[in-house]
Amino acid sequence: MREALLAHADGSARVDELLITSDAAARHPDLVTDAAALGVRLTTATDDVVAALSETVTPQGVVAVVGFLDVGLDTLVRQGPRLVAVLADVRDPGNAGSVVRAADAAGAGAVVFAGDSVDPYNGKAVRASVGSLFHVPIVTGVSVSDALATLRKAGISLLVADGAGEQDLDSTTLLHRPTAWVFGNEAWGVPREVIEQTDAAVRIPIYGRAESLNLATAAALCLYASARAQRQ
Amino acid sequence: MREALLAHADGSARVDELLITSDAAARHPDLVTDAAALGVRLTTATDDVVAALSETVTPQGVVAVVGFLDVGLDTLVRQGPRLVAVLADVRDPGNAGSVVRAADAAGAGAVVFAGDSVDPYNGKAVRASVGSLFHVPIVTGVSVSDALATLRKAGISLLVADGAGEQDLDSTTLLHRPTAWVFGNEAWGVPREVIEQTDAAVRIPIYGRAESLNLATAAALCLYASARAQRQ
């Protein structure tokens, strides 16, 4: 909630209204004063209303109505990002939110929810991002193919995480350039035609007997590998 | 299910019984013949029974009754592992299972469920491990303090993942030795007295504005950093 008000204060999001239970208002008087200072409309509501809106089993008694300011892909590339995560048809909101959190931690300049990817403002995705949805510019409403073409035209390398990739994440020398990482659907991975649009398919080495890694874990390993290489 | 039968075949686990619906038996005749060949008792059961036992909303129609063969910590250290994950009071089964999966992928020799950590055979933990619970030796029933003392006596370096650690994961030179990584509770992290028992507290650098990383993501980054350094 604090993240939402901070994002409102710095102009990266717009909080239209804060709904809060009287209990929560008593517990967090700073939220009430901050919202008032920022000109955010404050409405007290019953526990039931706030619980229903927060779509979670352990609601915290306060809900923000936020109008997100998605960034357009053209605007994004003009900012010259060094690191971007592209979700290609990622369907699970928990995974998507966790990737946003990892992308934020790794210092990425944006997360692109491309193709048939889940709505980034799905409640579960918002919660899994643990505030990072307010930190990292989000691009939506673009096909995977258009996203990759626009990023490439801006001089950004395209790498795709793929268990069968020809490059090994721990030994590849492709990581120091400005890079967009493409992460595919949890079940079927990245289709051949998307892989062909990228500069290289990179596999995370499996040193044990696991068949694969969780999508959010794989994304964190790839994004951090780039963050590290870009700073060396 | 195949992982369970494979583990039974190589002696790392004991499958006592396979309960299967007639639909699932028709879909997976190989499971039935494999179980029979391995001398595993096969029982056909109704959808309801299998669904209740599998504790999940989308049961696959087959449940294995597995007697796990936990490894003792003394046995483990005699095997001279190069990489170990120690869960110190990790309570969330999904996180714990994901750490087992990441530890398996990074080639770790064991995962120690120490202190008040969740039961590794909790259904949610088993599912989150995606088969890796059958690949990586699991140690249970040991206090965090005893686990660390035993590992240290065996000459294994003790590193703890800690957001306030004095060493940076991307620049520390401590990763090439045989190492046990300690990961703490999701909410309160690792207590001071545990940190004092380790050789160093290591933080994952946060290049953006995220406050922290998910436990399983953090574990994957730490374990892979060691796996990479040990192979250089």
C-alpha cells in the first residue's frame, strides 16, 4: 500500500481511491495522513467489502484503486533500457508477478507482458510482485513478434531462455550487451518461430537431475546473469 | 510418479503401493507394468479416493505410497558433498519444495530440513519439488545449530543468505569451497545466533528497487553461484 502511494507521489502510477476499514485506519494512521496529503480520496468501508475487493484469504484491511500508467513499447525503447524481460504467453499470475519482482531486483528497465500473457494487474500477480509492479515499467497489449521486432530495431540483443538452448548461461559471452530476455509459457515453453526471432537460445545448466526449473527461478537466474555481466 | 518408481528401482526410496483409478491405468499402461515388474503392490481405487489422497484440485488419478529413506546427517557428511542447502525454520511447503528443485538443478548433494522447517513430505512441498525430492538426499529431524556444527566439523564452509550480509554474492571470493548455504524463514529471516555460527553472511545485490527476493529465488541464485564458482 505504501508502494502504491509512493508511486502516486512520483507520478509512476495514479491512486484514485483508498478503501480502508476503520480497524486498519486505526492501525496505520500514516496511510490515512499520507493519502490525504496526496489528495487521494479516502473511503472507509466494512471488513466484508475490503475483503471481497482484495481477493485474498488474509486481507490487510486496505485496498487501493489504482489507474496504472502502462508504458508504450516505443516510449520504453527511447529510454534505452539495458535489461528487459519479455513474457511470451506466460499464463500463471503467480509466476508473472514473481518475474516482475526478480526483474526489479535485477535492475531491469521494463517487463513486457506480450502475446497471451496474463493481465499484470490480476490480484495474484500484483501480490506475487510484492510491490515491484510499482517500480518497474510494464508494457502490455503487444504481440510477441512485434515486441521482439521493436526491441531489436532499438539495438537490444534478444536472448531466449530455453532448456534446449545451444548457449550455456554460465559460459556464454553474450550477456554484457543491452539485452531483452524472452521467457515462455510454463507448459509449452517458447515456440520455434519465437526462438528464430532471437539472437540466441540460452539454457540454464542443470548440474543435478532436475528436468527443469520453475519459470520465475529461471528468469531470476538469467536476469541476474545479465546484470552481473553488464557491470563487469 | 515415474520419478517415484525410478527412485524405488535405484534404492533411494521405497514405493509400498500404487493406488490408481481405472481411467489412469488405461491412460498409463506403462506405470502398471513398471510397478508390477518392480514388485510394487497395485490397487485400483475410485476417483474419489485417489483425489482425496492426492490433496490437489486436479488429481492425476494415481497416488504412490512411498516410504522415504531419509539420510542421516552423519551419513551425508561422509559422502563429502560439495554443495548443501540448509533450511532453517522454513515454513512454507511451496517454498521448501521449490528450494529442493533448485538444489537438485544446481547439483547439490543434500537439502537439510532443520529446526522447525516444514515436513518435506507435505503434499504441497512434494509437488513444488517436481520430482526432485526423489533425486536429492533429504535430512530431517536435526536442529539448525547441530546441523551447522556437524557440517562445519566436516570441513564445509557455512554461508548464510541475508539481505544485510557483508559479502556481495556477485563479488565474494568465498564460493569455490565445499559449501552449505543456510536459508532462513520467509518472514523473519535468519536469527542473529545462527548467523554467528556461519563463516559469512552474503547478500544478493539488489540493482533495482525491490526490497527482497522470494526465498526459493534467492536460494537458486546462491546455489547456482556456488555451482558456477566450484566449476571454474
